[in-house]
Amino acid sequence: MADKYDKQNTARLPLIESVIIIAIFAVVSVVIMQMYLSADRIQKKAVNISKATILAENLVEEIKAGSADIGTRYYDNEWHDLGNRESEAVFKMTCSIKESISETSGSFTVYKITVTDKTGEELISLDADYVETKKL
């Protein structure tokens, strides 16, 4: 009689082990999937910050060249310039004059450049100093 119960208990053991292994695998899979999704969000945000930085630096170069338009520029999700089509914009770059000092020898201007996404979250903000000297 004891032999019969030992065989049944021995047969149940692999089944219990299998259920425990599947449960552990499911928990680990959920954690790994959450990490993957989180890493994907962080990577997309890093790409957007990188592109925003490049565009802000390009605007600084335009300011230095004297061909920059002060105001707001709009961009789609692929960072293509949309002109004035604010309704389609995903990103917005704003350039304004923060400070300006003019003297006989030249002028000093500080530009404030800010890039935000459609939720209003700031991706990058920088101040660009520009000194223009007058030729005597």
C-alpha cells in the first residue's frame, strides 16, 4: 500500500516542478519586457534631444552668419521643418532675445533658444552670446 502512494507522489513531483518553472519564467519575462519598453522610450527621448541639440546649434550658426529668423520654428516627428504649420507640429523651437546691449564699438546680444515637444516638455534650452563689432 505504501508503495502505491510513493509512486503517485513521485509522479506528481515533475508536474509541480514544471508549474514552478513556468511561473518563474513568466515573472522573469514580464520584468524583461518592461525593461525593454523602458529602454525603448529612453532611446527615443535621447534621439530627440540629440536632434534638438543639433538644430539649436545650427540656429546659433545662423545667428552668427546674420541670417537667422528670431521667432518660432515647428517640426514634425521626423524633425522636418514645417514652417508656420503649428497644428501639425510635434516639436517647437523658440528663439528670442534675452538681452541686448548696444554701444558705439558694437553690440552684445544674448539669444535664448528652447526646444520643446508637443506636451511642452523641454528637450533643450541654451543661451547663445553674440558679439558684433563695428568697423571703425
